[in-house]
Amino acid sequence: MMPFMGIDVYYIILVVPTILLSLWAQFKVKSTFDKYSQVRSKSGINGAQAAQLLLNANNISNVSIESVAGSLTDHYDPGNHKLRLSQPVYGQGTIAAVGVAAHETGHAIQHARGYGPLGLRSTLVPIANIGSSIGPWLAIAGLAVPSLGFLLNIGILLFAGAVAFYLITLPVEFNASSRALAILAQNNVLDAEELRGVKKVLSAAAMTYVASALTAVMSLIRLILLSRRRR
């Protein structure tokens, strides 16, 4: 798009480094999860039990815990009040399983407490879906065809909505982890050494969100710079 001997310089300078960071973050979270999946919790508590303990500690009784297929497919469904834990997490009594289950339970606690950023993120989901899937293509069409220049601005605006979603995800994820770690410590579910392992698992997972947000931000900046260059 910014031709320099046929090379998109903005893409190379802004986007490629964040893509490499994302790849590293994905490798890091998987390797860290695999490492602590081999370390059993001293209490023998598994992911599902840890999640239930955290729910009980916060007097949350309307959230059910389910096992789902896959690895690292864990998530909280606020619409149905369901905490879905992957098979390597649900029934395994490892540091990794307890950490991931506690983190996802942190989202259920956020929902029950009316945590503002979580509600804002949920509101942005449809905008983010449209913005991330259609926005860049509209922008590219506007750049490629001068008569369709209006599509460039529409594409940038739509993609900006997706970027907002990625940015608001950061405090939501960090807060869920901090809540989880605090409750695990307060209820003596894990000792200090085990909590350090959980922190490493959750920190590795957090890097994937940071990398995704950076990639989105840099992609948006690239589109804006291309737009200004065209003018």
C-alpha cells in the first residue's frame, strides 16, 4: 500500500513486529501451561473444584460449571451464567488447571459485581465482530479505487471499534487474574510457591491479549497513515 520497491513499509514497520510478538506470546502461554500442567496442586484440588470454591467465596450461586472439549478453550458465558472449562482444566488437579479455572471464575465474579469494563466489552462485541471482519476490507477497497474513497473512512471507523474492544479487554483480563489470585491466597487454596506458578501461567496468558491489542492498534495506525498519504 505504501510502495517502496513494491513493499508496504508501514506494514513491515508497524504490524510485522506485533505479529511476531503474538506468535511468541502464543508459544509462551502454551509452553507455560504445559509445564505447570505437570505440577500437581498439593491440596489435590482440581479446576472445577477451585472454580466452585471461588464462586462460593463470593456467594455466587447462579453460575454453573461445565466441561467443554479442546485445550485452552476455557471461558465464562455471561449470557447463560455458565463457566466452561476445557477438559485439561476441569478435572485436573494441577497448578495450571487451578490457575486457568480461577481466572475464568474471576470473570464470573466481575459479572456478579457489575464490573464496568466487562459490561462495556460485552457491548462492543457486535461492533468488534463487524469492524474486524469488514473494516479492513472496506479500507483496502477505498485505497485501491479512488472513486470509492469514502469506503476508506468507513473502514477505518469500523476497525476503530474493533480496536476499542481489544483495548478494553486488557483491564478486564488483568482484573480477573488479580481477583483470582487474591481469593486463592485468602482461602489458602495454594501455598506461596504454587501461587508463583499460577502467576506465571496467567502472566503468559495476559501477554497474548497485550500482543493482540498492539497488533490491532498498529494496524489501525497503518490504515490512518495510508489514508493521509493518499490525500
